[in-house]
Amino acid sequence: MFNFFKKKKVETQEQSSDFEIELTASVLAYEIARSDGEIDDNELEVLMEEIKVISNKVNKDEDDGDFFGYPYKHATDVIDPEFGDLIPTLDKEFIDPIAELGPHVAPLGITFYDSNLFPSKYKNSIFIALHGSWNRTKKSGYKVIFVELDDNGNYVRQEDFITGWLDNEQAWGRPVSPFVMSDGSLLISDDKHNVIYRVTYSG
């Protein structure tokens, strides 16, 4: 557990104590880091709260013209109530997401970890900042997750990497974007607490 300000805490979910989070700057940062081939998606965030089955997602963009379904289909199997009837008229192949992240989590920043500072399982896989829901009674997101890919870029699994910005339904911070530094450390911007965090590993 890492303490920054009074009761404000974030923590890594890695069991090893070799990860360290430090506050590096008290400024607002919007350094959106995206890498070729992976797209995070916020479609239909403004629909009514009852439609909880529509998950934010990660798409793998391999070829020009790849079509991921919007606005006719969402996530893997949610047909749009307004445009879904038009699917039979489309001459398109729908490509399903490689990962679903959960509804209303608001993935804003995504980056590949291409350095060697962190343990080997993180190499060439993805960190995603989930900014967090703004229109749900029970909040979701407010964390950084790790999405592991295999050597061919296929989805293996996902897990929480950093949590703690949401405490008893009260959000004191909202992660925006991860960014890999040249030394292998990971910067994470937070546009609610107006800071940048730096994650290092010393194992």
C-alpha cells in the first residue's frame, strides 16, 4: 500500500513488493499513449444505466478496413436496439474484440509495455487506464489493468495492476493514460488529483 496524501492511497496488485509507486509531478497531464494495432473503445457510454451488458472493449486492428460493429453491434454480442436490424443488409464481416473490460469503465489510455524493467510477463503486453464511470449508481473502473498477450498478439488474460482511486464509492483520483519511459518505468496521469505517478520495479 502506498500513501501519498493523508488517506489517499493506491496500490499495485502484483504480489511482489519490488514494485514502487511515487508521485512525480503535481500537474495535469493528458499524454495519451496508444500503440499500433490495439484500440480501446468507449462506445455507448451515454446509454441508460440499465444497459449494463455493453462492455468497453479492446479491438485488434490487423488489416485496413477491419470493421468492429459500431453502431450495429457492441462488444461481442450486443445488438444495437436502433441499428441492429440493418445488419443483414451489410456486406461486412464483424470482428469481435479480443478483450472485454466491463461496462462504463471508460478506457482512456492504452500503451504497450516494450521495455525490460518490469518482469518478463509484462513485455509486449498492454496497460490500460480505466478512467471510471460517471453515470452509474455503483461506480466501476478507476484503476489500471494489465492485459497479457501471447507472442502472436492474442489475448491471454487480464488483471488489475493498480487500484485504490475508488474508496467506498468515492473517487479521489481518476487515471487517464499510461506512458512507458525510456528507463522502463511507467508514468500514469491522473486528471482528478492532478498528478503524475511513476511506477518502477527493482527486483
